[in-house]
Amino acid sequence: MTAPAAPLETAPPPRRWDPVVKLTHWTIVGAILANGLITEEGSTPHVWVGYALAATLALRLIWGVIGPAEARFAAFPPSPARALAHLREIAQGRRSQHASHNPLGALMVYAIWSTLAVIVVTGVLMANAPAEPKDLVAAPPAAVHSEARESDEIGEEAEAQEGAEGHGEEGPLAEVHETAVNLLYVLIVLHIAGVVFETRRSGRRIVLAMLPGRR
Ligand code: HEM
Ligand code: HEM
């Protein structure tokens, strides 16, 4: 019996993600699920999960400077030109190997991280904002009951003042926090669609490379 012939085509090299990339990925996913679905908005658990998310993001960003080659920012620069070239490659049915995120994936990764940074900064600012001085925005004095028009004006003033406070439920920080969270959800859907698309296109089960125990 002769030994089986070597395959004619060599398989592409498996993608390698180190344990820090894997751990930070799934911790961030867990924190988003927890704060998006479980914890009460603005509650103590919400804020603690938020701090854990912030620390994990910070660890991943430090890892982007000191980690192994494929985890470093230098391995996946944010480049619209490269992303366009990658799109052309997809359209032409060509495939090139990337040791790290492909150029489209790289743009997505930076978009997700930037959005998370906005969520963290606004969340931390709200969590540390002084309690709203409620008596400043209290109902107008009793005397205005007789003067309907004046009462309206004072009511409007109180509303304007509440808006200017900034840290309350309707404040701009909460608005930005919520808008960034909604943008994050859109990015996550696109990210997962991208992972599915890339898996089908490349024939490589790239999700396996993100799971524990695989290298
Ligand atoms: C990705 C994870 C997160 C999700 C999905 C999320 C989601 C939300 C949502 C939907 C709200 C309601 C916003 C509104 O009132 O209009 C909220 C409020 C809040 N979040 Fe987050 N959040 C996240 C991360 C964080 C982080 C990192 C912090 C801080 C460490 C934080 C602190 C707060 C605080 C203090 C509020 C209360 C705002 C208020 O007064 O209404 N969140 N969060
Ligand atoms: C909350 C949801 C998610 C967020 C915010 C998220 C975010 C990210 C980020 C930031 C990266 C870059 C990793 C790094 O370099 O550190 C990444 C990569 C990756 N994610 Fe997710 N992810 C989410 C859910 C998922 C899910 C559900 C899957 C599996 C279906 C998945 C599969 C992957 C894979 C395979 C990569 C590596 C892509 C590549 O090979 O270039 N992610 N994700």
C-alpha cells in the first residue's frame, strides 16, 4: 500500500486568535446582552456591568498595541481604500488571505469600538452626575393658578431648565447613550451578517477561530 497522495491544493492557514482577543470578545458580547436585555437602565448592576465592559474594552485596546501580531491595530488598519479594494475582490470572486480582520471587517471593528466608547463615556458621566436638584425644577408657585397664561410660561421655563440640567432621563447624555446603543445594535446585526457571509464565501469556519480552545 502506498501512502495517500498529498492534497493538490493547500488549505488556507487557519485564523489564529489569542486567548485575550477571544476572552475580550465574548465578555463584551455578554456585557451588551446583560445591559441590553437584563439589567434595569441606569441601575447599579447596569453601571457595574458597564464598568466591566469599559475595563474589557480598555484591555483589548492595550492588547492592540502590545499583543501578538494578528491582534495589533497595525494588522488591521482602518482604511476605506482597502475596504473598497476588498469589495471589488468580492465582486470579482477573488480571494486573498488575511492574517487578521479583512479590510471590511476592520472598519466594522473600529466602528463597534468607537460606538462602545461613546456608550461608556456617556454612561460613566451619567453614573457620576450629581443628583438632580428636583426643587429647582419644581412646579410653579401657587399664585400662578389664577393666571393661566403666566402658569404656562413658568411651566415652559421649568421644562427648559430641566433640559439644560443634562443628566436627567431626558438629558442629552441619556439621548446620546441611547442613540449610540441603537447604532450599536445595527452594527452588531451587520457584523454577524458579515461573519456569516465571510464564512460562506471563504469556506472557512471563522467562528471556530473565535471559540475557546481553538488556535
Ligand atoms: C453596551 C452596553 C449598554 C447598553 C446596551 C445600555 C443601555 C442603556 C439604555 C437603553 C439606557 C436608557 C437611556 C435613556 O434613558 O434614554 C441606559 C441608561 C443608562 N446607562 Fe446604559 N447601557 C450600556 C452601557 C452603559 C455603561 C458602560 C454605563 C456606565 C458605566 C451605563 C450607565 C447608564 C446610566 C447611568 C443610565 C441612566 C440614564 C438615565 O438617567 O436615564 N450604561 N443604558
Ligand atoms: C454583541 C454582539 C457582538 C459584538 C459587539 C461583537 C464585536 C466584535 C468585535 C469588536 C470583533 C473584533 C475582535 C477583536 O479584534 O478583538 C469581533 C470579531 C469577531 N466576531 Fe463578534 N461581536 C458580537 C457577536 C458575535 C457573534 C454572535 C459571533 C458569532 C456568530 C461573532 C463572531 C465573531 C468572529 C468570528 C470575529 C472574528 C472576525 C474575523 O475573523 O475577522 N461575534 N466581534
